[in-house]
Amino acid sequence: MATIAFIGLGVMGFPMAGHLARAGHDVSVWNRSGAKAQQWAKQYPGKACNSIAEAVKNADVVLTCVGADKDLEEVYTAPEGIISNTPSTAILVDHTTASAGIAETLAEAAQAKGQGFIDAPVSGGQQGADNGLLTIMCGGNDEDFRKVQPILQCYARALNLMGPVGSGQKTKMVNQIAIAGLVQGLSEALHFAEQAELDVRKVVDVISKGAAQSWQMENRSGTMIDGEFEHGFAVDWMRKDLAICLEEARKNGSRLPVTALVDQFYGDVQEMGGNRWDTSSLIQRLRKK
């Protein structure tokens, strides 16, 4: 069993750290809101710490799941942060969806201290985190990946090393680009069925047996029909992710016209007050009179 520090106990990090503790690892946690860390320690076997330095001081592996690039820079590179206070033998694994550039920057800083670094964004949403069924896309070297693989498998359904540092983040960008188009297509299909006065659930039952079938259709069509949008990844977070995708596309020369358009559509959802609705809420924009 490993000595693990988990930094960031949001809707994803909270259950992910819990899976590690229940698997028998020695887990210390830190969260910007100390009350959340205390809540975690009441629910799982592990220790809530008052500082990052306290949490990481003896860690074999440090796992992070925070908000965005600026948050990563703060928790990793501040004097009281991860890199300065973690043993030189440790491996640092970041589950945040962030830019490939920040992953490369943090890896360089960690390696200067002798630490390993893996960018490991996840897909599967809150439901996947709760159930320990996340897809994890990793960037780093083979040796570091092999060392942390048994740990990450505590909450993974699929776990792959995609290439050097930054490759995990770029793979997550591919994931988000694909999802954006799928959700918009499903939203338009359901909206059309509604306007055509069809039995929408019956339509879904039929077309889900053919080429139109997708994870989004299987898991979100029912709640989309009912206008329920409290089932996962928030619109605010999707817009953050799509901004990362579009910025990387500008760097590598990719053309993402549908992604750019859907990003604007999510902006419309935000203007409707749907910042915390899940990503399937694109359909509400079409229903708006």
C-alpha cells in the first residue's frame, strides 16, 4: 500500500480520494475549504490536513484535481506547495483538465526536484468518479506510469498512457471536442421529435438500436426529455474545457468549426442561467421561445 496525498476535493476528487482510502492506501487530503477535508475524513479512513505541505510531506504519490491552470500553478509551485514539500522520490499525478502547456511546465519543475510527473485528466463525470469507473488519459514516461497504474486503477474503468507529458491533456481535448458535437446533435434530434409531436421516448428506443446510438443518448436522453440537468459535468466547466481545445487548435492549425459554434451555444445557456446545469442542457436553448 502507498502513502498518498490527494489535493482538491471537488465533486470528482472527493470520491476519487475515497476509493483510494477504501482500497487500503494511507491517504492524506487537503482542500482549499478545510471543512470539505474534514467532511471527507469523517466519511473515509484517512487524514484531513491543514496545509498542502503537511499532506505531501511523506507521500509516495501526490494526486491533484483542482480547477484550472492558475490553480495548478498555485498548488504546485508556491513555496508551501507540492513540488517544494514532496519527497524527491515521489510521483505527481494531475487529474485536472487543463492545458498541455501547464502540464509541460509543471513536469519540468517537478523533474528538477527529481520527482516524476504525469498529466492524467479523466472522463466519466461525477457518476464515473462515484462509481470508480473513470476513463483516465495519461501523459508521461513508461516507468512513472507503471508505478502509479495500480493506484489509478482504484477508480478507473480504462487507463492508458497516451505518450509524453501533455499527451493526456491533448487526448482529453479530443474527448471534449467529440462530446460537444454529439450533445448538440442529440439536442437537435430530440427537439425535432418534440416539434414533430412524436412520442420522443419511443423514438429514442427505436433509433438507439441503430447507428444513432451513443453514450449520450443512452445516459442523457431521458433527462433531456424531462428537462432535468443536474446529472454531471457543468456548463461552466465545459466552456473552460472548450476554450482550452480552441486555444490548442489555434496552435496546431486544427479547424474546429462545430466546436467553436457549440461553445457559443453553451454561452447562450449560461445567459439563460444554466451555468451549473449539466452539458446536456443545450436542448433548453432550442426550446427557448
